[in-house]
Amino acid sequence: MRRIVLALTAGVLYAVAFPTYNLWPLAWVWAVPLLYLLDGARPGERFLYGMASGFVAWAGILYWIAYVMETYGGMGLFPAALLLFALLLFLSLYFGAFAWAAGGLIHSRWAFLTVPGVWVMLELLRSYVPFSGFPWMLAGYSQFAFTPLIQIAEIGGVYLISGIVLMGNVALYQLIKRREYAPLLAGGVLVAACVLWGSWRMENLPVQGDPIKAAVVQANVPQDQKWRPEMVAPTVDTYERLTVTAVEQGAGLVVWPETSCPFYLFRQWEYTPRIMDLSRSHDARLLVGSPAFDDGRHYNRMWLLEKGRIEGYYDKVHLVPFGEYLPLAHLIEPYFGSLTVGVGNFSAAEEVEPIGDMGVLICFESVFPGLTRDLCNTGATYLVNASNDAWFKTWATPEQHLQMASFRAVESRRWLLRPVNHGISAIVSPAGEIVEEIGLLKEGVVFADIAPIEAKTLYTRFGPLLAFVWAGVPFLCVILRRIGSSRASLRH
């Protein structure tokens, strides 16, 4: 019973390090109870302990998925809970794999380097598998409030921060369990160096171009009303009013949320002229979202308008599985087809390209660092993450989403404009600091002078190279250990 309690405690500590609790210092100790369980445990037991920890952790982080599927996916609470249960079990496999592998490395004096490498490797894997990945709430995201530390994301991304956090966990375990002081000293020196460098870096960010006064608007349209025909005109009225307010205060760029136009812009002409007239009557550029239909396919699109002209558009590349499309649709559509009814079955665009120098990310795309890298490497000098988080009401999701999106600003050293339908809208600096924000369930507009930045960070150029190197350390350790054992056997 004591062992189960320790496993569950590890999961609870991991979960509460993230929104809504935001007890981020606990991320530095969450794994210690789990590591204690590995001593003397058989491989199968280690895996099960990790699974138990992971299930509790993910239940605390992703509880809202069942409510979304019930409220907007046309499912009853019981089948929604079953689907959530299956997802939690799958994600728990990563924790189980971590515990299984860590048990074979934890006895080494170099465990504070090798065990975090296992965690980093699994986070990288989770970023790509399944269905193109689900890198939600990686360990490094827990440190969002620790602003000086997260500056190193421009070097190794969020994965590097995850590794350092796990290093702290393992070093603490080695101190408590085996009275080994060197790992904690080395880890402390590394963290201190990162914090000192990060503090300096925040005062010495890349040289910026000519500033633009940008405005982010939030209309706060409830999701259950958004697509009703009678709500289209009031929704457009609200965005028009907020946009006029922004322009009157000097905004040169006004950005609206994802699908802020709840109709097919440039296909449904009852309301399209109002959007074009709004653009034509002001000098400010206007970024708006709407569904689009081309060549028999539906797309989730953001349009850039200037003086009534279409300057360009961006179609969403990375769709939300079970939300915007059904993976393996021919197999599961009879059972879960209702999940896409609220938003339609969209098609993914094939290329990631900025609109001029504006890098656009739609909703869920902000959790994939590679998309931001692609945009910045092809000319984006600032970012816009347009989203509709009204699906998630006042649950933890909007804050979780904001934290992850803010890391893209640090990794790329770009300003981030984040218009969200019902919140949390924000303007994020290249240091990851929230300069302005509009809270949940509020209507409003916020402003900031942002500047295009052309400089490319190490992470933008090379991606998670350091993370892959760190992920290789456990394999190197195992190989060297086996070589050493072989040589010892030959001597005898």
C-alpha cells in the first residue's frame, strides 16, 4: 500500500505543478517518490508504478477532455469518460516506460545525467506519436513563472528545460537516498548559471525593427451560440466595434481570433461585404479567421486584409485529432463521428508559410515548436496564435494553452499576439512575459508596440538538437557499461 501511495503522490505532484494550481516548484521534486519505488523493484513493477503515477498526473491535467466531448461532441458522459480513460492509459505508458528504464540507471553515480535523458527522449517521442504527436504539458512548461530560467529555451527549446527539471529531481533523490552531494551541487550550479544568463538575456534581446502598434480583440462569444445563424450579425457587430476602437487608438494591425467570422468569408456574401468595408475604411491591416472551402475541401483559415484587399491567408496545417478530423475515420466514424460535428471535418494544408512577415499559428498548432521554427525560417518576424478556447469554458485549458504558446515566443525570440475568442487573449514579449492580457469571459481589446525581429535563435536554426543529444546519453551509458562488463568477463 505504501508503494502505491508513493506512486500516486508522484502523479499528484506533477499535475499540480501546472494550471490551474501552478505550484511550479513541485516540478523539481515530483519524481522523487517514484524514484524511491524503483530501488529493488522488478522491471514489471517499475512499469506499473510509472503507469499509476502517469494516470493520476494526466487525470489532473486533462480532466476537461471528457466534459468537452460531452458538451460539444454529442457524447454521453459515460462514453466520454471511457474515451478519456483510454487516452489517460495511453499517455501513462510514457510514465511507465520512464520508470522501467530509469530503474536500470538510477544506481549509477551518473544517474542525474542519464535518467533525465530518458525523460527527454520520451517527451520527444510524445511530440510526434500518435497522430503527429500530443506534446501537451511537457515538464518544462511548468517553469513558465520562472522567467529567467526559461530563457534557455532559445538554445534547446522546452525539452532542455524539462531535462534540467528532471535533473533536479534525480539529484535530490541521490542526495536523500545515497548521500551523494556532487549531483545536487552540479545541478545547482547549472541552474544558477542558466538563471544568471537568462536574467542578462532578458535585458539584451535581439535588435528590433520599426515598431508596429498591434491590437488584439476578444469578443467573448459562447461556443454554444457561436454558430447559430441568428448570432452571426451580433458577432460581426462586436468585432466591428472593437476594431474601430483599436484603430481610433492608433493600431496599425488588428488581429481577431480563430473562426471569428462564423461563416464562409468570400463565399457567403450576406456578411462578407461588412468585413471588406471595415477593412477598406481604415488603414490598419486586419487579420480575421473563418472556415474556408476550396477544391471540395474545408479549411481552417486566417485571412490578412488591407484596404479591402486580400493580402494573403494561412490554412491550418496541424489539425486537432477527434476535434477537426477523425484519425482512421473509416474505422471509428460510426462510433465517434459526432466529435467533429461542432467544427466540421477539416483538411490540413500542406505547407507552413508566413503571410508576408507574419507567422500564424491556429489554436493547437502553438504546442508544436517545429511549426514555429518553420515559420521563422521562412521569414516570420512576429507570431500570431489565433485560437478559439471557448470549448474549454473556465477549466484549466485556456491557461495551459497560453503558457505553452508563450514558450514559442522565447524559443524564437518573436513577439506573440494571441487573440482568443473567450480568453485568455494576450500579447507576449520575446522574453515570454505577458505584456497585456484579457481574462476569461471578458470582451475587450489590448495594445502593444511590437517590433519585427529577423534574428534567428539557435533553436530556430537547429531545433531540439541538444535534446536529442541528451536523449542519447542513456544509450551511451548502457553501451559503455556492457563494453566494460565484456572486458571484465574476458579478464576472468
